[in-house]
Amino acid sequence: MNATPKNPTPVPRAEIVKLEGVGRSYGAGDLSVHALRGVDLAVRSGELAALAGPSGSGKSTLLNLVAVLDRPTVGRVVVDGVDTGTLSPAGTSRLRRDRIGFVFQTYNLIPVLTAFENAEYVLMLQGRPAAERRERVMAVLEVVGLAGLERRFPRELSGGQQQRVAIARAIAAEPALVLADEPTANLDTRTAGALLDLMVGLNEDKGVTFLFSTHDPEVMSRARRVVRLRDGVVEADEVRAPAARARS
Ligand SMILES: Nc1ncnc2c1ncn2[C@@H]1O[C@H](COP(=O)(O)OP(=O)(O)O)[C@@H](O)[C@H]1O
Ligand SMILES: [Mg+2]
């Protein structure tokens, strides 16, 4: 990836994620835990936004709501213009399959599938023809720096390489939004930095929208927008000048 500055022409962008008065509680009565409390948040198409906050602040809960893996106790979660509370099970599956990519802290690659097959997975679910799948997978593996490693199984790849496969899988179908829950948590500092470079590059060069969580200040410092959660509340929402792209 090169460091060519992009034309900063502002384009009106759609809100791909909108949370309105969102609360999520677990349990009932005196024992209930309020994981999120009255969260309002909008993420626009084309953003790279970090969800920051200490352990237990509600980051995973928020991402799970946006991923429609969970439902709010109160409030509305709108993803890609759809109120997720109104979706049927089939509609939920379609939204998740066609519009959202996921990257997990623990990679979640399928161990018996190669890097190629893992990256191909969503395209298979979408029923895309083999030739198109092959073309797209080879292109995304190249983008994430894994050209030549297509036939490796996850156990034959380093943690950083496995996370790159997870990113390839998440972006292969060109989703409107990529969600990542602490994607760098299991990586050493240098590998985490390289992964962030990759995400920043995909955001700037290909317009991929990312909403990812982290509690690593170094990772946070690379995001243009940082939404800070504390005890289930948005404590700060800062948009900063983009950091220079690190050389790796
Ligand atoms: N399934 C659950 N049942 C009960 N409490 C939960 C559950 N998931 C999360 N919590 C609680 O909700 C709060 C927020 O958790 P979480 O969203 O995982 O935070 P983070 O990802 O920022 O570490 C924590 O107090 C956590 O213990
Ligand atoms: Mg978490």
C-alpha cells in the first residue's frame, strides 16, 4: 500500500449504523447489569471508527447489537437503513450475510479449510459462481498481503496472518460495513500495528467502513474517530486529523 494522499472532497454519506437511545441490560431486578445505557451513535459510510473503553464498558455488547447477534432492551438499532427490531429471522440472516463483515478477536477461521476456502466462505453462502469467487478471493488475499499462502491451513499461519485471512473473509463480499471486536487483542504490538495499517489502507483506498473495538491506546491513535465508552455510556466522541500511515 502506498501513502498517496486522497482527495478530501466531502461527499454526503449515508448513516450505515444508527443507535437511538439504546440500552441493553442482562438479568433482572437487583442483580441486573446495565451493559449499555442510553447510547446514541451514528456511523457514516466510509468511516473508520474505533470503539474504545476499558474492559466491561460495553464494547462487545454494542458490536453484537449492530451485528444483530443480540437485541437491545430499549431503543433502536438501525443498520444499513433497516430497523433491526423489525427484521424477520430470514431478513436478519440476509442482512448479516450480504451487508456486514465480521472480524473476531480469536480469528474464528474454520480449521479444516485453507486460507482460500476461509476467505471464500461468505461468497459460497451467497451462491456466487466459482469463477467470480476465485477472482474475488485471489484479489482480497493479495490486498491483505497473503498472495502465495492460499493453500495454507490456519494452523500453518501466524496469528497476524490468520487475522489477515479473517479480514479477507470479511471484505470478500464487499460488505457495507465491517465490524471487528478487538481484532488486534491477540497480536503483538508490531503485528497489531500492521493490521491497523491494513484496515486504514482498506478504508482510505477502497472505502471500506470499519467499526472496531479496542482498549489498546496505540491502536486507538490510528483511528480518525474514537468513540469512548465507559460503564455503558458514550463518554466522548472525537474526530481527529488522520494519523500518518505508518511504514511497516
Ligand atoms: N451475557 C451476559 N450476561 C451478563 N452480563 C453480561 C453479559 N455480557 C456482558 N455482560 C456484562 O455487561 C458489561 C459489558 O460487557 P462487554 O460488552 O463485554 O464489555 P467490553 O466488551 O467493553 O469488555 C460487563 O459488565 C459484562 O460483565
Ligand atoms: Mg469485549
